[in-house]
Amino acid sequence: MTQAAQLPSGSKSDGTIADVLIVGGGLVGGTLAVLLAEAGLSVTLVDRADPQAGLDAGFDGRASAIALATHRVLVAAGLWDYLGPRSSPIRDIRVADAGSLLFLHYDHRLVGDAPFGYMIENRHLRRALYEAQTAAANLTVVAPADPTAMDLGHGAATLTLADGRVLSARLVVGADGRGSRTRGWAGIRTTGWDYGQTGIVCTVDHEQPHGFVAHEHFLAAGPFAILPIKGEPGREEHQSSLVWTERDALAPAVMALGDDDFLAELALRFGDFLGSLALVGPRWSYPLSLLVAERATAPRFALAGDALHGMHPIAGQGLNMGLRDVAVLAEVLADAKALGLDLGSAAVLEDYERGRRFDNSLMLGMTDALNRLFSNAVPPLRLARDLGLGTVNALPEVKKYFMRHAMGEVGELPRLMRGETLSPPA
């Protein structure tokens, strides 16, 4: 029988100790909560925002590229029935340096019938998670709620909220973003730096169909991505999500432009291969930086998503890496629960730490190096990268490896990313 944890005097608690308490109800924390609840763990999800606020179309204009392997995590969470009809497959990827005749073209047919992945607007992901959380047994959502303190005790961890309530769990997962307070409370330090760049995000309608091709143009200020999304009925291939990287010094002026002037600047970078352009909805901007926590765990505590690693969007891997965290952590915890182990023990958490260390370090290093290599117009570097793109494009076996990497199929994959369940292997 579960025993009540020792709580501070005067605290408000019903004495219940959840298996896992997740702080942060975004795309990573929300997916983890649904998966663990479906696997039979008792889960408490705490978020500072009202869950319904994120359902508004104006809340966040971003769209996410979900690699083929990480899309299986969303399938396992029961989200794909909703998301599939609202997603756009990525069938080809074309990478080019500005003004260069050399390029790199990935055609999914070289490695099979499956697409590289899918583009999904974040508003659809939030809606799918909201519906799944509402229906899930074993899941308690506490939101909006403001955590003010965390105590990683011996038998159980506690989280104190601003209203005096105290929540208890065997394990706390910090999925509360780059500015994670739980990470600080756990005494985990970070390393990072600003890129001096801003990501400008918007959606455009275009005259010609995108053909399910994702484009990455490398400009002097940084990458400019054109990503196919699902448009309106009858024009499903006529909308794209743009991620325009601009220098911090120029980004405010770009954001301040009227729609016509903004479109004119956009067209200079976009090109005319999809015909005339029109803005759909507002624009957003986000500072770009790198952040990495020195470790993924502490006693009775684990980090996931942007609280553990924040990277440049140059390869569209931010959410994918967060979902890879989810896949590994969910597997580790489901196996530990099935074996009757203490979910917050050092032995259980070391499996997660070890399972994510190399993968996260590799992707952080790769995205940082790519951004530094391509976000400039230095002639020798530009010549070297153009030759590199052309060389890889001309070597089929090398190109196939990079294509499988883009699909998330390289390396040792957790069960969820192999299309299996969280049930422990026989």
C-alpha cells in the first residue's frame, strides 16, 4: 500500500502519491503524460497555462516537422487518428545554398514508400493532446497552476503550488521549457549561447502546389525553410509554413513592416517557383539560441524536451528530440513499473540518462555546426559547403544514409519508435 509522504506543516494535500508528476503541459510533457497514463501509471500533469488557451489558432503559428520514426510515438499515444488527416507528408527535401547551382535533393522513393515525415501545425497537436488527456484514465491535469517550490525527498518528491496545494509523486519530470524552474530547483546547471538570430514564422498561401517538398535555402543571415502543410479543402497543397532566420538587428524592422512590404521582402528570399504569395494569419518571432543541461536527471527528477536541450531549428529537430526523450523515458518507466521498481531510483533514472546522452549531444553539435557553417557568405566556406552538397547528392549510398537519418531511423531506437508498444518484452 502506498504511504503518504512527509509534507510541510499546514500544506494542503490528500496524501495521494502519483507515480509520475510532470511539470509542463506542452507538446512533450503532454505526450509523455498520455503515454504513461495509457501504460497504467498514475500521472499528474501540472501546467501554468489554461489548457484551452493553447487551442486558439492565434496562440502559436508554428508547425512542426515530425520524422517518420518519431511519428510512431504519436501513433502509440493514440493521437494519429486526429492528426493524420490534418498533416502533410514530406516526400522530398531539397537543400540549396543561395545562388548556387549545386544542391542536395532527397527523394523518399530511394529508400521506400514511406515519407520522410509529416508537417503538422502545432495547434492541431495541442487539440489532439487536449482530447486525449480529457479521455485518459489515471491522468489528473492541474492547470492553470503556478508551482513555487519542489522538494526531492527520499520516499517521494513534492511540488508546492502558489495556492498552497502540495502534490506528491515518486518521480517529477521537468518538461517546462528552456526557462525551466524545476531544472533550477533540482540544481542542474546549463550551458548555452545566443545565435544573434531571430526566427520569423508565418504561413503563406501560394499559387502553385508544393508537391509535398520541403525546401531549405541557406542565406547569409541563416536558413530559410519552406515547409509543406495541409491547406484548405480543394487547395491542400497550396500552403506552406515558413521559418525565416534573420539577424537580431534586422528582425524587429522586418516584423514592423506592413503586409505588402513584408511580402515583398519575403518574395526576395522565397523565389517565384510556387507563384504568387499571400499571407495567411499573423506572424510570430522567436529568439534563437542553444541550451543544454549538464545532466538529464537528479534524485527523483528527470528533464525532457526543451528543458533538457534547446537547439537551432535549422534541421527541424527540436520537437523530434523531445519526442525521442519521451519514447525512452516512457519505456524506462513502464518497464520499471512492471518490475515493481522505485520509479525515482538512481538505477531507473540512469537508464534514461544513458539512453539520451549520446543522441542529444550528437544532434546539438550537428545543428550548431550546420548553422555556423551556412549562416555566412564567406567565399571559401561557401565554396566548401556547395561542393559538399553537390558531392553528397552524387553519391547514392551516402545520400541514402542521410535520408534514413532524416527519417529518424538511424541508431538504436526505443520500442515506441520501432512501432512497438510499451508492454515489457517477454
